[in-house]
Amino acid sequence: MKTIKILTLGFVMAASVLTASAQFKNTEDSICKTNRFLYQEAFKSKQYQDAYEPWKIAVATCPKSTKNLYIQGATLLKNLFAQEKDAKRRSELLDELMNMYDLRIANYGEAPMVTARKAYDLEQLGGNARLKDYYELYAEAMRLGADQLELAFIERYFDATVKYVTSGGADTTLIIDNYDIASDAIEGLLAKETDSAKKAELYGVIAHIENRFSPFASCEELVKIYTKKFQATPDDLTLLKKITTILRKKKCMDTELFFAATEKLHSLEPTASTAYLMAQMCYQKDKFGDAAKYINDAIKDAEDKDKYNMYILQGLCYTNTNSYSAARASYNKAAEMEPSKGEPYRLIAQLYVKGAKAISDGMGGRSAYWAAVDAARKALSVDDSPENVEAANRLISTYSGHYPKQDEAFMLDLIDGNSYTVPGWIGVSTTIRTRK
């Protein structure tokens, strides 16, 4: 009997708690709805002072009830700020606006976009006195998700960077680092954009950022800044990638720093891309053997879409080390990758002429010119672009002027129109042609 009484008492107490909880919830809902109604009515009439108190109660009571609490709240607080004359009260309203954005993020997410809006409002209302704060907010928004930001915020982020640095807040390195971040973000947006009008807008922002960056972007200045960093931490992969990226973007690839940083990057984290860069730089320095080694490494791991240019460079390396057969093999592989390009065949034509003296045909190697003209004509047959047509015809005109003379060919029993196999490393079948 005692057990039944205890159970009965428990049910009664539980029911009382549930009833109280329901009553509290109903009261809370009632307060929320009442104050949302009151502030919205005043808000519609732009009576922002009247809207302020009920809006605050609504935010405190039901912060997740609607996102409009924050969208309209920003408008409300900014208008109150504009109307307020007292400096202390203006400062309080600005702080309240900043806190409201934090509350919005806590309840509705969208941190990158909301943080950027927070930065913008702080910039507009706080001015130069809050430069450091709004710069850091723009930077945080970019870190949180640059791909989720409106284009205007990326532009303002870089403008804030320049202003912050020129005001003495940081050194020039920050401008260079943030240029890299901003330009990468816009290039990412550009890669996904299909609308021509929006693309034009993106290009406009790129031009604006380039213009702001230009005074800080000389190769001399970039090398000066990054040489110190490179010497301090030469094995820092993040730094090495940053140096090579920024110097490549600003066309400072002929600097010793770019070579050294790329070489170090390749030694620490070798890729087809770094090997290709090393090959290009070694080639430019006439280090053809080193260039060949790097380009061979690059080709092993490269995607097919990148191999055409690599095979061309490989052929040039072999050409300059007098490895003529290997060079021709490289150019032929390039032709396989891009069958409609005439360049590989023009290079083979030039290769035949370069290696003509290495063959013994009784004519001082002039049979090589027949093979060279054939290769140039092959270039014409696959590629009708104006550049190729002009270049190939120029080769044909030049090389045909070096055919053996008729009497010289006659003495060797060579007759125009007959077939002939060019001896030595060239070893291709061609047609005898002479000049008077």
C-alpha cells in the first residue's frame, strides 16, 4: 500500500513539472511573438527607436525563431547609430551590432559571409580607428571560406590589407601574401563562372587588385622580401610554394631566388610540375644535360595533357647535346600528343639540317635538306594556322636553296624524282631534287 502511495506521489510531481514547463514554454512563446510583432510594426514605419527594445527582447527570448531578427536587426542598429550624437552611445551600438553578428553565426551559421558583413559594417561605421579590427575580420572571413564570399568582399579584403600595411600595421610581406590569397580566390570563382557579365565583373576586380598590388610587386621588391625568408627557413614547404607561385605570377622566373626555391621545392617534394620548371630554367641557363634529366623525370609523372610541351623541351635538350636520334623521337612523341600541330615537324626539319654534317652522302650532307623540306611539308599538311604556314613555308624556301646542283647529282648517278634514302642517323626515304 505504501508503494502505491509513493508511485502516485511521483506521478503527481512529474505532472506538476510538465505543467510548469509547458506554462513556461507558452509564456516564452508569448513574449517572443509579442515582441517580434511590436518591433516589426515599428520597423516597417522606420521607427527604429521604438523598435529597439522589443527587438532586444525578441533576440534574447527566441534567438532561433527567424533569421530576420538579425537581418532587420543590422538595419535597425545601423540606423540608430546614424541618428545618435553621443560618442559613447554610438560606440555601444557598434559593439552591439558586432555581437549581434556573432549571435547570428551561433544560431544560423554562414560564418564566412556573416563575418565579411561584420567587417564591412565595422569599416563603414568605425572608420580608420577600427582599421586593424575590420582588416582582421576580412582576413578571418577569407580563411573561413573565400569561395562563399561575394566578390565585393574579396576586393575590400585586399583594399583593407593595403590600407593596413601603408598605415604601419604590418610590413609589405602581408600585401604580397594576401594578393596571392585574393587572386587565387577570384581565379577559383572565374573557373566556375559561365555567365559572361559576371566574368566581366570578375576581370574588373582582378584589374583593380592588380592595380593596387602593382606598387609593391616589382621583381626587385619581391626578391628582396622573400630572399630573407628563404634564407631563414629554406626547408619550409609552405614558404617555398608561396615563393614559386608569386614569382611565377609576377613573371619573375628569371631570378636566382626562383631557381633556388624551385630547386629546393623539387628536392623536398618532387612533382612533374617542379621537374618541368627545373628543366625550363636549366635550359635557359644552357645547362642542357641537367635540363634533359629534369624533363625526363617530369614526363614520367605528367598527365597526358601536359606532355606535348614537355616532349618539345626534351627534344630541344637532346638537340643541343647533339643527340639527334633521341631529339627526333621526342618530337615525334609530341606530334602523337597533338597531331594537328605543325611545330614538331618544323623542329624535325631544323634538326635534319643541324645534323646534316654528321652523315656521309658524298654531297656534304645536302641530302638532309630533302628530308628537311619533307618534314616542313608535313607540318603544312597537318596545321593550317597562319603562324605555322608562314614558318613552314619559310623553311621550305630556305632549305630548297641548299639542294645539290644538277651536275653534282649527275656525277653521283642521282636523278630528279627518284627515291633516295638519306644515310646515317637520318635514315628516311625521300625524293631526289636538284637546283640549277
